[in-house]
Amino acid sequence: MKELIRSSLRLLDRISPPETVNAHCDIPCGIYDPALAQTAAQTVVRMHQLIDGLERPGPDAEPAKMQAFVNSISRYIAVKEEHAELCKQEVRIIWADYFKPEHLEDHPELHTKVWNILKLGSKVRQNVDAAAADELLASVQQFAEAFWATKGVATKRVPSNQAVGGESLVPA
């Protein structure tokens, strides 16, 4: 039965060849924005702040205090890792689906910039390294500046108004 169906489909393809279609992504919506990557990177920075501020109970601490510590550190690490990967994913999507060769003419550093973001995203997942988290955020903001420049949109830095502090890069 399967062979009969395959033969029939091959015959149909010869009689009426399927049309070839091309698209730059699965659903060519044209909606791209590095804001989610920036928010994810800010979350990674914030998780490092919370981890650094967490006080480890001493060896004679009550079990409930040790459990609270383990619960908090586990949650902070899980969120840090989740958002580091989300940051990488958002950058990869914009890199693969939005940027074109003509953008590289104006921004020849894009390959290196993206590569560095992906490597930093992995580094902050592998370690508790606040400096690497800060570097990830700064790199994502540089990526966002390049992205908006390709659209002819000026950017500005504004206070993030988040617990993490620092600045957010936004279209002007």
C-alpha cells in the first residue's frame, strides 16, 4: 500500500512539479527586536547579584535555614541558566533571520559580536561570574545598537528601572 502511494505521488510530481518557495524564516513576520535578549541578559546580571548577596548558613545552622539557602541558590542558578540560554536564542534568531550581507558591510564586526555573545552566554551558564554577566549585557546592548542602526533608528540609554540597576538601551 505504501509503495502504491509513493508511486502515485511521484507520478503527480512529474505531471505537475511542485513549486519551489523561499522564506527567510518559518513565518516571515518581519518582527524583530533585541529587547528580549537585553531583558534576559539583565536577568542574568540580577541573578548574579542575588547569588552574591546570599548568605550561606554556617555548619551549625538550623536545617530550615540550610534548606532555605539551598532552595534560593538552586532557584537563582536555574533562572540564570534559563535566561542565559534565552538571550542566546534571541540573538541567534535575529542573527540568522534578520541580518543580511548588506548589514555586514556597515557593521563588519557583527560576526564577532554574535560569537562573543554566544560564548558569554555559555560562560555565565557554566560559572557564577558576575563580570561575565555584566559583559554579556554590554555585548547584547552593542548588538542592539547595531540592529537598530540597520533600521535607521537612533538609540539611547535610559535607567533600567529594574532591581538590577544599570541602563537599558532603547530606540530613541
